[in-house]
Amino acid sequence: MKSFQTMRPEDYQDIGLKAGLEIHQQLLTGKKLFCRCPAGRYSENYDAEILRHMRPTLSELGEYDGTALMEYKTKKNIIYQINHETVCTYEMDDTPPFEINRQALDIALEIAILLNYKLVSEIHIARKQYLDGSIPTGFQRTTIVGIDGWIPYKNRKIGLIQLGLEEDACREVSDFEHERFYLTDRLGMPLIEMVTRPDMHTPYEVAEVANILRWTVRSTGKVRRGIGAARQDVNVSITGGTRVEIKGVDRIPLIPQLIYNEAMRQEALLKIREELHHRGIREHNIKYNSADITQIVANSQWDPIRRALERNENVYCVNLKGFLGIPSYPIQTGKVFSKEISDRIRVIACLSRLPNMLTSESTEETIESFAWNKIRKVVEAEERDALILVWGPQPDISTAIQEIVIRAREATIGVPNETRQALADGTNGFERILPGPDRMYPDTDLPPLEITETHIQALEKNVPLRFWDRQNKYAELGIPVHLITQVASSPQAVLFETCIERYALKPVRIAQLIFEKKLAWCRKGLPVDQLTEDIWHTFLRYADKHLPLIEAADQIFGKYLQSEDVRFEKMLTNFLENNPDREDIKAEIRKMIGSRKLENKSIAQVESYIMGQLMKNLRGHVAGKELRQILQSILAEHPGN
């Protein structure tokens, strides 16, 4: 593939890129979804720890989910750090669930209406298995509230498969070797999941659609904001590949590079498959052998192995017959195929210390050449074989060898179905096998819940104007381009629309005040949360009668936000009581013109200086345009200047 910067839409079309989104967004509710614990109360403090081990269960059809079996291999100790203020016995699966949080359900339904979903007539709760420990019960309660929605994008529609309402998972604290720690404060918070169809064909389209969905849900004012409140998963495939899910994308601007690297990876994996087939290596006839080579490398000075031996770990070699050149084949920006193997044994065999393996194709200085020669004899390596060294505790080594062979066998198939972790450099790493339908089954603790037409009609009255309709409306009002999205996606858009209908001020002035100025004050550290709708209306009502007041917004609001026990309206009236008489202004101008400081200055210099001095004292009392007219008329009386 070309470099990321030089790729064009037609290049992605040539490789058959398809991409879709799964966007998870926390809802702004006071309580959690299936209990009455407070939502949104985060804390690093905890009162107790609970240790659990996860085991897979059979689905309704008597089958195990592949992801559950993979997690079981890891033999993890899952430790939950519990704060009694945010968790109850429900989250620990010791008591049945409460009825679903109706506030959360109504918010989800309102968002579904905004996004043109067809609403369900009954809510049915299902259980979705999660054996990574992120949910102590081993399953997540989830339901679907809408299907078959759409949003406009350029000259077409992007299909939305479904909108789900579900519990959020725990916050991971650490994951090393066989221990994984979680904080449970986020557990059980209401979360919606919006799933798109794979209708996007370039990485930038995916990012743009993600923004439309993000801005739409934010416009309701009923979702949480901040780090972790919204998370994107990206589904990617190319022709000949398969759907791969990249999880945990916390920044939308990272999406294009993540998709590019995954497309590159899938194309590389397909070429690796083609090369292996050319060599006669297929899934059913792959050959390998392995051997304990701990004694051969016992005196090695290469640091990773030396440290492993100090920890009394064993070193093994796996010989992949006919795989020469495959481990060093480039697959992503700055990464080769051996990283796929390293990720697998890190996650599944819990060999968390990196590097956790070494290949015979490494270009860096590693173990001594005579040790390599001995190893090749022990594993009966031939010229076209690839050797992989792996080290760790004996039980983990056995799992690691199995995973190395499994990943090599998958290389003969092409692109495995995987869930992969988004990395900060725009690449991705293995997280787990992609879950299948066998992990979903009905929840028997909660009955179905009817959604009546009357209830939907009541909700429709609370649904704001759709984000994209707002954009078009504000463009017609002359709102600057850089402000349109900010205003349209804000919950305060309703306040803005009320203000432009109520006051004769130009819409652009109101938009700049409520959104641009407020943001600037926030960045200065001022407590802008104190600015209620009543305060905005009070200011605009006075400004509607006395337009120059707008020019003093920084001064007035700055003073108010830094004062205590000050009534805003009283402060405004005091400010306006000091309006100067026009004759006094003219006298002050004439006095300044006669100042020795302005001797030998040009008309333009005099005008500039005096305007600056006047605005310091008169901003908000007299419009700048009026002041300039007064000044220019007086200057015309003094042609000598």
C-alpha cells in the first residue's frame, strides 16, 4: 500500500475497504441501569477486594463461545476493588436486578428517535457473556431499543443497524501476567451502543460519521462528557479479508490512521497466505516441533533471556517448518508478523514481560551465533524453517507453544476474526478472538417491558431539532462556519434559538456571546457553570435596549464570575447608571486633542490613540462606531492636526 498521506479514495476502493462503527456513550442519569447505586461518581479509593475466576458456560444451543474459551485459557485472577458508595450486591451477582432505569430507557428512546431508528414495541433483556473479568457476573445485561436507523452524510444515508442500551463495565486498573485488577465505580452505568452498517469506504469518512453521531447525542444534553464517557469501536475489512473489530478508540482523530494500518495488515496477511500456499503449506499440513533449550542459552548475555533465567523460567524453541521470512514480513507501520505472535502469547499465555519471544530473523544483536547453531540442531531446523524462542514459567510456556502454532495455522487461512486494541501510534494489537452469537442468551430475571405508542408520542415532544437540521438553519442565519458545529451540537442550542426569537440582536452576536465568549472564560478558569439561562436572558434583555453593552461582556461577566454574593441584574443596572453625557465625552476629546503628547502626530495617529483611551472607560456605555463618529467630527474642527 501507499503511505498513509498519499492514499486516495480510489486506492481504498481498489482494496475493497469497508468500515463501520460501534459507538458507546454513557447516559447522564443519577442512578445505574439495574440497581439504585449512584452513577458517575468516580473514585480511586476502595474499601474491599474480591477475587474471582471466570469459567465459560454453554449457550442456549449447548455451545461455547470462542472468546470465552480463550479467556479461560489465561487462568487469570480477577480482583475487584470495591467502594461501598458506588457498588451494591447486585453488581457482585448476589442479588437479582432491579427493574430497568426508566430515565435511562427514555433517554435511549429519545436518541433513537433523533437517529431515525424504528423503535421496538417491547424491551427484552439479554445476557452477553464477558469472561475477561470486566463484569463480575461474567455477563452484561443489554437490550435493543431501536433498529434500522439512518443519518445523512454528504449525498447519501449511512445505515444504523441497531441502538442498544446496556451496562457499562469496570475500569481496568492493571493487567500483568495472571492478575487483572478492576475498579467497580463505572460498573453498571447506563450506556447506549450505536452500530452502523459498513457504509464507509475511506478512513476519513468513518471519522466524519463518528463526529456526526457524537455531536447528535451531545445535542440532547443527556449524555456524559469527558474522558471515557464515549468510546468508539471500528469494524474494518478489505476484499478477501474478514471483519476485524478495533476496540477502545478514545479519540476520533485517530480513526483514519487506525483503519489505514488495519487495511495494510489485512492486505499483508492475505499475501502471507498466498506465499504459504505457494510453498505448499496449508491449514491441515502445517509442521512444527519444539524443544526445551534452557541449557543451551544458560550462559547467554542477551538481557531478556538472562533475566528470564534469573527468574528460574524456561526457554523453548518452536520450529515452524517452511516459514522462513514470514515472521519478519511487514504487516503494519513499523511492525512485522512476529508481533502478531508476541501479542497472542502476551494476552493468552500471560507472558507480559516484553520482549517475550525472539525469532531467528531478528536483525538486532541477540543471543550468540554458536547458541543458534546448537538450537537449530536440537529442533532439526532446515534452511527454509523459522525459529521462535519463547520463555516463561513452564505452565505458561505450554500455552504459548500452542498459541504460536495456532497463529501460524491461521496464517495459512488469511485474516483471523479478532478483536484488536487501538494503540496510540495508530497501529493495533491483539486483544481477543472476535465474539460470536453463542455468547448471547435471554435473561430470565427481568420480564419484557411494553413501550406504548402514547409513551413514544410524549417522548417525541422532548426531542430537539436534529443536529444536521440545526447546521442548515444556523448557516442561513449567518453564523460563522467555525461556530456552526459548536452551536448545533450543544444542549444550549435551545437557549440560543429562544434568544434569537426573543431579542432583536443579530444571531451571530448572540452565538459569539453564549458559545465563543463562554469558552474563552472557561479557559481562563472562570466558573462558567454559574451562568444560568436566567442570567443570559437578563444580559440580552438589557443589551437589546442598550446595544453597546455587548462590547463590555468580557468586563461584566468577568467581574460577576469572580465576585461572591453579587446579583447579576443589580450589577448591570449599576454599570448602566454611569453612562456619560455626550457633551462630557466631547469635552474630554477636545482636552486630549490639546495634549502635548499628541503634538506633531498625524490625524490617523491622533484618532487611534484617542479611540483607545475612550474605549477603556466607555466600552459598554457608548458604541464604538458612535464614539468614532464623535471623534472624527471634532477632529474635523482642528485641521491643523
